[in-house]
Amino acid sequence: MAQIDWDQLAAQSRRHRLIKNSCLILFLTLVSVPVILPFFWVVVISFSARTGGVESAILWRACAVLVPAVLAYGVAHLTLPRIAHRLLAGAGILGLTALGLWLSVGAELHLNNYRFLINANLIEDIRGAGTVGGQFPWVWTAFGNSLLVALCSTVMKVTVATLAGYYISRFQFRGRNGFLQGLLIIEVFHPWMLTIPIFLVIYWVGLLNTLAGPILVLTAIGLPFFIFIMKGFFDAVPWDIEMSAMADGATRRQAFHMVVLPQVRPGLIAVGVLGFITGWEEYVFVTALRTGNSYWVMSTYLYYVAEDVMGVDYGLVAAVSVFYMLPSLVLYLACQRYLTQMKLGGIKG
Amino acid sequence: MAEVELRNLRKDWDTATAVDDVSIKIENGEFLAILGPSGCGKSTTLFMLAGVYLPTSGDIMFDGARVNDVEARLRNVGIVFQSYALYPNMSVLQNILFPTRFQKTDDAQARAHEMAELVQITDLLGRRPSELSGGQQQRVALARALIKRPNLLLLDEPLSNLDATLRLSMRAEIRRITRELGVTTILVTHDQLEATTMADRVMCMNKGRIEQVGSAADLYLRPDTLFVAGFIGSPPINLIPPDRDVLSLPDRCHTLGLRPEALRVSEVGMPATVLSVEPMGREAMMTVDTPLGDLRFIEATAQPKYRPRDLLRLTFDNADTILFDAKGQRIPEAHATLKETAYA
């Protein structure tokens, strides 16, 4: 048997690993650019634009600092094997980036675009009180309404989806399979197709121009999907545990509360976050279910700012966008590890 | 502690009968094992005793009172599941205390520690179930099942998730604990060794019916049916259609049972050719070709003397033969004898 040169093989493997990792990091960086750039742009505009014009030069100057910083971190990640060293390098690069940004664009930044947060009569100040006559609300009113819609529909979705998912997961009943297939079939049709019938139903029950309308509609539209997700989580909780709790003296309801529910907590959080975000960002139904300006939510506020009032003030639009994005973003970042655990339960189960 | 009785118990599912006409009386403090292959209805019987399933017909009696309609949580039965079914969101101590949350118990904490001491897990009380080994989880499950001083302790394949060494020690351990407490215990298992080593009596089930109830020795030496004969014993019994040219036995005998260890080498006997030898540690199992057919034969030695194609002569005591009729029932007090023609 020929002598094997282990050192040479090791060097070869190391080289392969380095090339593979570099390619991977480069690829991931490139595909994330189109996703991240618009958000970055909006943030930059919201802090830098002055009445009307968009200074794209600021964006390019900021990018001139950020791109080398990202590349430098990529290289540091590839060449430093120890996590502690990587963190140290990352912190150093972050500091340098902040310094670079401050030097290149720092003088251009201002908070004037965020004046809508403290000025209740924004439009009147810009256009004069006569034009819109106090119809346009303060942003916090819209914020409160959006919060109300999102929270109420989330609470209802989570409650109903949890109870329904548990029942479907645990009990055999006539028409169970048909029910499950029905849930899936509903998902095939886009809810916007139902806008007119939904409008009529809401009109007939007298909930038009109230927040209860969008809350109920959003709950109904979201439920099939959420029921399926919760069923998947309940399917993963073994029967034994529930039987054991009941043999230990618990009633079925106590067993559900004390033993089963704590184990589907990731599911509750996932459904809650998704439900909140869909309620928070809803535009179609909140617009369709009001005639005139009976209520404002964040999405209609943003639309009004962008289209009706200040067609040209991109700074203000960008600032409102950032403010609108923030709650979803924070919530998503805080709970993303729960979202990745979601799975759909099968029909059979 | 209770005396438990099943009367003509039956459970039908949509497509099949899981338990069919099971009647047995279990004495106060007795340890009964229900033994059978998977799907024989043993777990269904257990869950009916626990109150999880409702029987289709028949009665379940605790101390002479019918408990069919009593809910599981009110029966005061402790169960240890095969999966242990510990509550992952609670610590070991909380797990053990769980049953006391539904009863008026003044000394719950003291009792929990007493139970932890009994099953020797006092140093694990603060941990989560996921941080425990299989054997430790088993002990926690046992402590939880015992803390409410159950009328009846049910063990559903409690040892099958443990490795072989641990199984051996837990077997003795569970036996010690149930004896110490004097609790009536029913063990469900498909492992004959588990059943025969732990239980006072073994109830062997097949296809929802009781095949035989008796001591380990009864089942081994005097199996009532062909099924019991074939199920109990490892390596399994030789079951052969008798050749009346070489055997003299009653006319109605349809199958002859002969345990592998009943055969022995002798000067005078039927000729046998060794086909294969499988060393099993303490002994060796051989397959031999004889006038009766191919037989399993155990040679009680760690170092096998014979090799394939060796010739030897085998004989057996007539009393060791077990005869079955055409229905698979044992023919009592009947035995087979080798004829002279077999020696040729």
C-alpha cells in the first residue's frame, strides 16, 4: 500500500472548505441585497430627506461605508476560527462603520420627518385648515386602532384555533375528514375574491364603519390556516401524557390546561405573532369595510400620506413607513425561533 | 389497596374485538402479569381497568363494587406508561406532586419526599424530565403513580424502553417497592421473562381471550394450549406432528410438544445428526435431524462439544412430553413414548 501524505490531504480539505464557505457567504450576501436594500433606503430617506427631494447621494455614500464593512466581516468570519475572535472583529468593524457613517453622512441626518409623531394637526399645518377640515387624524389614533384590530383578531384567532385544533387532533367525529379537507379548500381561494359578499354581510349586520367589521373578517379569514397549524402542534403531544394526567386525578379540562397547553406554547406564540402581523398590516378589508373616513388605521394613514396629501414629500412617507414597520419587525425578531417550528398537521393525523 | 375482579369483560372496536370474555380475580396485594403478543388485548384490558376506555360489556369490580362508570380520575389508580408520560413542563418534584393537586393532601411535600426516597431519586427532584436518563424517568413515573396510595398500580410495558442491564435491576426494584407497599399490581408485558420473574401469577392472553392463568411453572411445564406452549420458553418448544411409527401415544394426540432442554444425549436413543450449533453463552442451541423431524436441542455447556454433521443419540423422559389435541388443548396426564423402531 502506497504511503498516504496526510498533511497534503489535510491542506487540500482546508482549501476546499475555505472555497466552499466563501462561495456560500458571497451568495447569501448577494441574494439578501435586494431584500435589505429597500428597507435600508427607506430608513436612510426618513432620516435625511428635506422637503420634497430625495438625496440619493446620501445613500451611495452610506453604501460606500457599509459594503466594505460587510466584506470585511465576511473575510473575518472565514479566516478567524474562534468565535470569540469573530465577535471581537465584528465589534471592531461595527465601531468603524458607525464612525464612517457619522463622518460621511452624519451632518445630513435630522429628525424633522418624524414630526408627525408629535404634531396632531400635521396636514392642517401643511395644507391649511380649510382643505381637509380636521378629517385626518393624529398618527397615534391610527396606531391605536391598528393595535386594537391586530390584538382583538389575534386573541380570537388563537383562542378558536387552539380549541378547534385540539378537538380535531384528539376526537373522532362524523365528517372530521371532510372538515379538514374543507379547511384546505378554503385556503385555495384568495379572500379578496370574497370582498363583495363580505361587504354585504357586514353591511347587513350593521358593522360597517366600525372596527368590529375588520376584526371579525380577519379572524374568519385567518382561522382555517391557524387551525391546521394548531392541530399539527397538538398531534405532536403524546396521548399518554393526557391519559396519565387523567389517571392522576385531573379532569379533561385540567389535563388540557396543566399538561397539554404548556407543550404547545411555541405554537400559541407562532400563531399569535402571525395573527398579529397579518392584522397589523391589513389594508384591503379595513378599506373595503368603511365608507368615507369613519376610522383610520396605520395602513390607511400611510396610504393617505403617500397618495392624497403629500405626493412629493418622500421624507415624511418614509418616516411613517419606518414607524409602521417597527412593531412587526420587533415582534418578528423576538419570536422568530417559534415561527420556524411551525408545521402543518396532516389530514389523517 | 383493593381486590380487583373482571367479569366477562369485553371491548369491541369498530372493526375488531380487542378483549373477549375476560374473567379473573386478583387478590389484594397480588402481583399479576398480563402476558401476550402485541395486539392480544392486554393494553386494552389495562386501560379499561384505569377507566380510560369503557368496556362494551362485562363488569370491573374493585373490592366487590362495580366501577365501570367511575371516571378514571376518581378510581385512584396509578399508571406507569411505557413512555413514562412525565410532564415535560414540570420539574421532577412537581411531577410527583401532580396527583396530590386533585386530592386533599396535607402532607403532600412530605409524602413526595418519602416516595422519592422509596424509588431513590432524592437528588433529582429539581431537574426536568428531559434531563433524566431512562431509568431515572422510570423511577419518577413510579413515584408519581404511587404518591396517592393507589388502590391499584398498573404498569404498561414499563421496562421495554430500558437497556438490558437496567431492565434486570429495575425488575427487582419494582418488585421490592410493590412488596414494601403491598399494593395490588397489574403488569402488562410481551416479555415472558419480565412476567415470570416479577409476577405471582401470569395471565397469558391471545386474540383478546385468556389462554391460561397460573404460576410461571404452570405455564412452562403444563401449558393449557398450543399457544401458551409456543409463546413461553426461549428457545421455543419443539412442536411436531407425531410420527406414530416411532412414537406410541394416545390416538387423539395431534401435536407433540418437547422442550429443547428435555432432550439429552445418551448411549441408547434415537440417532440424530447435528445441523447447526449456536453458542448462546451459558449454553448452546443445536438443531438436529432425528426420526421425529428437525428438533431444537440445548446442550448445557459454554464450550460446544459437537459440530455440524456430528452424529449422536438423543433421548428424553416420557414425563417431559406435552400432548395436544386437534383443537390445540393439552391432553392432561398423557405422555408419549419412543418405540424401539426409533433407535434404528
